[in-house]
Amino acid sequence: MTTFRKFAYTYRMERLARRELTHGDGRRLFLYGANDGATLPQDAPGGAWPALHLRHDALRDRWVAISPARNTRPQTAPTAQTPSDETPPCPLCVGGPELPFPYEAAVFENRFPTLLASPPTPPTLEGATAPSRGRCEVVLYTPTHTGSLATLSAEELARVVAIWTDRSAELFAAPDLQAVLVFENRGEDVGATLSHPHGQIYALDHLPIHLRERVDAIAAHRDTTGTCLHCDIVATDADAPGRHLVDNPSFTVGVPFAPDWPYEVHVRARRHGARRLTDLTTAERRDLAAALRDVVHVYDQLFDTPMAYLMACHQAPRADAGPVDDWHLSFEFLPPNRGPDKLKVRATVETAAGLFINDTVPETSAAQLREVATRTAGVTHAPIPDVEVVPEGTTAPAGT
Ligand SMILES: [Zn+2]
Ligand SMILES: [Zn+2]
């Protein structure tokens, strides 16, 4: 049995070992950190997804992913310790079907994919269709069943950022992929069926409409003003203390000027050129981890209960998708709450017309969030380390 070195320390740099395995059904699994050399059972049948395809909505000029396999995924929230007929065991805990052996952090290809590296040929229909090409991955932050970006240890949090960066590097290098969306759905209020701390990554072979809108917006801004739209937003937000949430040297953290959701918060890279996770310096990666921890911590204190949210990491698409030099990396949190026990419902005007109605004044929401941030500012955290992913077989420097 092989024991891999967990970390080797060099000037607070932790080297995070990465090992790639393959599930019996062909799905890739990346193990990060220490592992005991165990292998995956190889007797599972490969997934067959003949109905998976994209359909083009000509009226809105956008693609819709047809993915009936997802309808077979579980609805009941699993539990870690006490599975019963009503609460099945967590598939993400150690010993579950995804990770049958101990792990520290991991990424695996989704058992219920919407996009595949080798998608089936799309059906010939009365409208335009296309293959569902891309990747759908699940990112396990920790083997511990409960927790969040606010409660992970400093090492676990730094690992998560390093793992997102590592996966983004490979996915952006794939010639068939245009965009990489790192995201997290947290809480039953946004439909998350698994509470185990985890996120997902979708990599797409085309720009979905909201990313295309952003590319068009930065191009139009450059054409009219000659400046970077994101640099201008960073400057505007830095001058808007009424929407500011917490100080961070590398990122602005606050409620955006025109948010859809009452407690929406954006974390945006200040530096021009920080377009993707892979562009960040080690200091910026540490600052990003701290910013994400701060935001989720504030959310969870605001109503004294974990707040559900959608979290999207927007990275610059590949350059052949459009002019993306003016893109700045951002993490955008979209919680559905408009009060302690009240949810905003995305209704007809929002869904059919695209006009979002925010039930709050952004500066008022920001003041509430800032009050929590100020009240809890004395909480001290362990320093966030630098983490460098080291693929299996890479020789560690001498003395580490
Ligand atoms: Zn679990
Ligand atoms: Zn810029």
C-alpha cells in the first residue's frame, strides 16, 4: 500500500498531491491530498445517455440542454451518520459510491451529466439540435459531512481554491471548450439535494447567453469609452461605501449597483489582467479564499441560520469566444432570501421578460450585511496557506 505525502511545507506553500483514477463506468476521479493508494471498483456499467442533446431556441437565440437522466437523481436530502428508509446515506461521504475510500478533497465527473466529453449524436428533429458537449464535475471540499466555505479550515479552504484553479487550467486548455463555470448551489431553498459541502464545474463548448451578454457589454464599453468596464466597476464600487461589505486588498466585496436579488454580493478582482482563477497570484488566491469565507460567514450570521445561495465564479471565456481582455474574475452570490423566512420567487416578469424586481434597496441590504460583518470582524482565523497542486509522479523539491 502506497502512502502519499500529504503536504510538504516551503515558506507556507503546501504541495497538494493530485492522483487521477477512473470509475468503473468511465467517469474520471481526481483525488487531492493524502490517499492510501486504493483503487476504484471496476464492475459498474458505463453510463448511457442517448437522449442527451441541445436544442436551439430560435426566438431567443440560445441553447436548451435536454437532460432527462438528471430526473433520476435523488430528491431526499441524505444524512451522514444515521441513514434510514427516509434518509439515505450521503453518497459524498467516505465509503459512499463516489469515494469508497478515505479522501481529503476530490473532483469527479457527475453521475447525472448534462454535458459529456463524448456526447451522443443529437437527434435529427424539426429544429436545430447539437451535441451536449462539455464537462460536468462535482468538487468535494472536505470529507466532513457538514460545513461550508465559512467553516472549512484554512487549509481546506485554500485547497478548494487551488482545486478550482487546477481544474480550470485543464478545462480551459481543452480546444473544444469555451467557458468554465465554477459554482455552488447551497441549501434546499435553491434545490440542492446534498448538504455535504461541495460545488460543481460545468465546462461548455459555447457561450451561454448570460456569458455572451457580458462579453458584448465589455466590448461595447471599450468601443465607447476606451476603458475596461470591469476596471470602471471596481473603481465605482470602491467609491461606494454604502454598498461595501468587507475590506480585501485584491477583491472588491459588496452589493452590486443593480442586483437582481436582495442580498446579492459580488467578489470582483481589482487587478486588470486577473481574468481567471489561473491568472491569480498566490496572494490573490489567499485573498479570494478570505473573501469567500467572509461572505458566507456574514450570510450565515444575518438570520442566524445558514442562508441558501447560488454562487457563480465568472471567468473570462476563451479568447475566440470574443474580446475578453477586459474581463475580471468574479464570484457572485445569489441568495433567494428577502428576509429571515421569506424567499423571493422568480416570477413572471423576471422569467418571461427578464426584468428583475428587487424587493429591497441595495444600500439597505448592504447596511444589514455590513453590520454583521462589522460585529463579527474580531473573529480571528488561522492564516490561509498557499497551496500548489502537484500531479502524481511529479518530484517534490529536495528537503520537502
Ligand atoms: Zn456526506
Ligand atoms: Zn480591467
